[in-house]
Amino acid sequence: MVLQENILNIGVTINFDKHFLSNGLQQNIIFLANCLNNIPNLKCYFLYSGKEPNFVFIDKNLCISYSEYFNNQEYSFDMVIYAGFNPGQNIHLRDKEKNKNTKFVIIQYGSELTDAIFYSLNSNVKKTQPEQVSPVDQIWTSPHHKHGISFLKTKYKNKNVKIAPYLWDDTFILQQFKELKLDISFEDFKSSINTKKVTVFEPNISFIKTSIIPIYIVERFEREFPMKIESCSLICGDELIKSSYFPSLVAYLDIYNKRPGFIKCYKRLPLLHALKTYGGLVITNQILNQLNYLYLEILYLSLPLLHNSLILKEFGYYYKEFDVDIAAKKIDFVLKYHSQNIDKYNELNKNLFIKFLPNSPRNINSYEKLIKSTLNT
């Protein structure tokens, strides 16, 4: 493969051994590449590790294995973005030496600040700090992680930390629906999901996203309105039952004692499968993580989203911070009025989706400015 001349060539790292539904990282990278490829006179390539790509949403002509790139002198990018992985400090320095005109960027889709706190305090997690690469020309982070900018500047000894637009579209939701192979339309599938059943999707592997507050919201609602909710399913709840503390936390709850089998824990499951099986009144809670693909996916499916993201306050059903009382009242409102207000709900959400589209002129322009600022560092 020969890179195109007279245009800006950018390489973005990705590991194709990781499933696109395992976490948001892989999807982030696809949306990023799609956005960059909408910038005039720019071509974005995937520098991949792992298996060769065989996905309907990947252009194989824009894929180069990282080892081929690194060992082949004919590949010289104007910019390399470390997204799915970084190659380690030794290879990074050798690459910089070979390609003196290449700019290098790290894009942070997670929060290194909260990771540093969690993994440093949790002695049961056998995890070490990933090898850090430096120097790089810029570091990009998501808007909901702006609280960690000064931390990143200090950690990487780099003052050039910038906010990059958050991106999302319905590619992976529609792909999931195709894989279900149902003999109904997408609209019929959405309307068939039971919104009297609560499902919680928090991963329960760090303090930033857990099922604890959602469980207590359901408990609070149950005490005032018993038997109105049919069930409460915790996807990724198997992470909770590994703890000796969690069972004692729920042992005194009415939803555990008075309703046998009402609350159940499950392993991680694909979103649409879980919603179809366990219901679609989705209750979430986060700390320092106000943007999440789950929120956008639930809103896209026209389902009630109960959340505490201030950024998305005008969408779904918002409750402040950890206010279990207010959140329980929102459940009552959802059960009474959500289906009646569905057209207004969907119309409002459309404006939100436009904001995050990879092909939005606003996002394309923002990334073009980011790239120009990087090239000028």
C-alpha cells in the first residue's frame, strides 16, 4: 500500500483482537477515523495489531498492520495517534528517530486520573501502570474528563493537553440489531421492550460506575410503590457478588427480602439482548464520568434513561448526584407518562445525537483545528 501524496496522512492505532462491544474504546476509534476522513485533503488509516480486519464497517484499504508500518520505510505519516494502544517507549523513540517530521498524539478516552486513584488503592487488582510514552506533541482528552487536564499535564510533562469532541452514531446499535436476526422491524423491536422492568448496566469494576445507587433507587421506589416494578436485573452484577461486602449491603432491602428473585445478577451481555430479555427502564449512576455511550444508546432506543449526568440534564430523566429520593419520584413519572410523551422525548433526543455525529460539520471543524494546532507545535 502506498500512502496518498499531497494530502495529510494520519495513522490511528487500534487492536482488532478486542471486540467492538467489549467497551467503548473500539467504537471511539472507529468514530474518530470516520470523522477525520471527512476533513478535506486528509486520509486516516488504521495502524492495527491483532487479527486482520474483517468487519463491515472497516475499509480494508485503510488498514496497515503496525509492524508493517514500523518496519517499512515507505510508510511515513504526518501524524500518528496512539488510541487503541501505544507501542511502548522503545519503539516510540525509534519511530520518532526514523520519522522526524511526524507528530505524535495520545488520545485519552478513559480517565487516567480516576484509574490512578482506583488501581492505587485496590490491592486486590493485579494491574500495573501501562508503559508511558514520551515525548509526544499533544494529548487529547474527552470533554467529560476535563477535570483531569492538569493531572495529565503533570504526568506527561506536557502542557499541550487539549479537549477533543466526543463522537457517537448508531453504527453499532444497528449492527447489534442485525445480529439478533429478529423477524420484526427496528421500530417494533424498540416498542416491544418492557419498561416496567429495571435493568442496570454499570460495569462495577471501579467506583466511577456501579450499581449501588441504582439498587437503592429501586428500593426507595419499592417502599412507596410496592409491586409496580416487575424485576431488577444487574448486568455485570457478577462482579458485585465476588465481594463479601455486597451481599450484606442488600440483605436488609425489601427488594431482596420481600420479593424473592426480584433482583438478579448477570454477567456482561450485549445491550440489545439484555434489554429484550430483562427490560428497558435503565437506571444509571456515575462519578466523574458524565458521557457514556450507554446513555446515547438508551435514548436512541426511545427507552427511559434515569441518570445523574449534568451534561445531559435536559435529556432522559435526570436526578442530582446521588439523590435516591428524587430518582425514585422520576421512576413514578416514567411509569405514568413516558409512553404518552414518547414523540416529544424522541424529538428532543434528535438534537443531542446531531451534536455527537462524526460527520457533523462542527465536529469535523473542531478536529481539523486540533490537527492544525498539533502540526504547529
